[in-house]
Amino acid sequence: MANKGFTLWFTGLSGAGKTTLAKRVQKIMVQRGLNVELLDGDVIRTNLSKGLGFSKEDRDTNIRRIGFVASLLARNNTVCMAAAISPYKAVRDEVRALHQGFVEVFCTCSLDALAERDVKGLYKKAMAGEIKGFTGVDDPYEAPEHAEITIDSEHETVEQSTDKIVRYLELKGLIPAAPTEDIPEAEEQAIRGRLKALHFID
């Protein structure tokens, strides 16, 4: 089970923490000996989807391409992590249907918080009407209703969110649990001594 491929799909508005979390979870998986590939929405647009615009049709095509590549990797025993806004539910459902193993991670965050953390100022420009067709402002984002994991990046720390994702994957048997650290013998003897003094053990 732990060695089978699957796809971990991060969806959410721009700046909600998808790529940051994906990279942190990827690092943990690699440390545990898994074969992992990260498909980042921005990187895919520069390479696989070069030439596509931001109409609904082009956005759908981009997500379908990411989903197809992810399904091929997962089929070949690779853990594929995709971080893309993927705003439309119907296409996310199409991508899910391509997979035997699919875990959706919904990264939530309020528009106010996203605008505050946006160093490029794109949200403020979109809210002021200077940018048209911006997802979450004047273009829809259809939030998942049944995501396997929901992350609140406005109120959770990155560490808490990462831990939530990793624990879910461990519990589902998708990734191996962290190796347990052996307690040094001297420390073990000291603990046993204290337990004996308290009459918990003989």
C-alpha cells in the first residue's frame, strides 16, 4: 500500500499556500523513501501549457493536462503532487475520475488575508477593477464540497497544515509512518527506575 502511486491535489486561490505546503510534504515523503514528483501550476503553464490564456476553456485544458500527467505518474508508482488553482469543480471531478488514488487538499483563506500577503498586489488591482478575470474576485472559484483534507492557511501555521496532511496520508496507509526513534538505553533505565519507585512496574 505505502509504495503505490497516488495523486495529492492541492486546490485553492492564488496565494493560499498550495505550493508551499506541497514542497514541505514532498520533502517529508522523499525522506521516507518515496518516489515523488511535484507539478506546480505556474511551472506547467510555462512548459506543458505554453500558449494557453486564462479563458475558462484554456484554464480547463490546463487542469486536464496536469491531471493526465498526474494519472500517468501515479499509475507508475509515483506519488504525484499537483498544486494548481483548479477553480472549476467539474474539471476537478474529471481529474479525480482518472485516478485510482486521489486525495484533494483544499487550501482556504479569506480574500482580505490573501490581499495582505500578496507581494505583487494583484488582488488589490483585481478588486480595484484594474485586472479582469481574476479567480476569486471577478472570476469564480468553486470550492470543493468533499475534499479529503481542508487546510485553513489563514489560521493554521504551515507546520500545523503540513502535519495534518502527513497524518491523514499515514492513517490511510498511503505513506509509511515516520520511523520511531529508539530511546537511549540510559534514558530507558532512568524511566524504568522512576516507574518502579512509583510502583507502576515491578
